Amino acid sequence: MRAVTFIGTTLLALAPAVLDAAQDRARTLHDTYCLACHGTQTYTRADRIVTDYGGLRTEVDRWQRNMSLNWSRADIDIVTAHLAERYYKLACPAPC
């Protein structure tokens, strides 16, 4: 029982570091590949294409394929979550 408690406590302690690493990776991918072609006005313009979280993920996936980036599903998910939180103010559906 003590080992399970130790492992659980250790995982909980590491969770913020893992989350921070994912957020840093999302920011790096976005800043390197997305902002290279357009600024943030794409996300905030009145006639933007994206209106919901699923549509945002579709656009992230579409553009990473158009650019032949070969991002993993995890990369697509973290960049989508980054954009949803930072620019679009969209709630992430569970699980996220």
C-alpha cells in the first residue's frame, strides 16, 4: 500500500512539469510553424473560420498536413489546446 501511495504522490508531483512541457512544446510548434506564415490576427478577426473546438482541431490538422509537418496526434492536440485557450477562448471538451 505504501508503494502505491508513493507512486501516486510522485505522479501527482510530476503532473505540473509534464503539463508545462506540453505547453512549451505547443507554444514552440505554433510560434515556429504557424506564425511563420501568419500573425495572430488570423485568430481574432471577425470573419474567422473556426467557431468551435472540433473545427479548430480540424484546421490545425489540415494546415500541418498542408505544410507536410507530420505532427503526431499529440502535437495536433496540444497545439489545438494552446490556440483554444490563448486565442479562441474555447472550452476543451473532455477528455482533453
